[in-house]
Amino acid sequence: MDGSRGSALYEIPFRLNKVPSQLWEELFIRNWNSPPRFTLMHRSGIARVIGDKIILKGTTIEEVKKYHRDTLKLCIDKSNQEEKEMLLRDEQRREKENERIRVHEESIRNLANEIEF
């Protein structure tokens, strides 16, 4: 700390319960940069995800306690929910496509069985 503006700002890490997926990382950064609710002290662009940590760069522990904590929790929860919904939609699309293929192949087999030589 040299007394200049911003000299008391730190990188503050928050450990997640696991290493998130790339999708979750992207969702979290998007949600942090444009959260559904935040204080006037919110600063977009200071969050990054490395391994199992979210790191807020250029803040203080006091700011985290007063301002960023609630936004951080909200963005984590929103990212979890969005990832869950996206994965569910992807799974439903795969199941629908697999069923379409199965019905098509069954139709071809039935038609082939009807052909007499």
C-alpha cells in the first residue's frame, strides 16, 4: 500500500464447492457484469473464475462485506439456476432427437420388411 488512490484494493478469492464448468463460468461473469440487483458500489469487470475460486479484483474486504456479498450470492445462485435450466433443455433436445431417429429407423425397417422380391 503506497497511499495512492486504489492502493488499498486487493484481489479477494472466494472458494466454490467444486470447479465449475466453462458454461457456469461464462454465466457467472455475465451475471456479475450485469446483475439483476446491485448497489451503487457494484463494479462490473472485477470478477473472474480460476479453478474453484471466484476472484474479485480491486476491492476490499469491507466492500465485500457491505456491498458485494449479496450481489455475489445472487450471481452464484442465478448462474447455478441458468446452468441447470440450459443443461435440462439440452438433455430434452437430445432425447427428442434420439426418439425422432428411433421412429425413423423403425419406419424404414417396417417398410423394408414389406418389400417382397
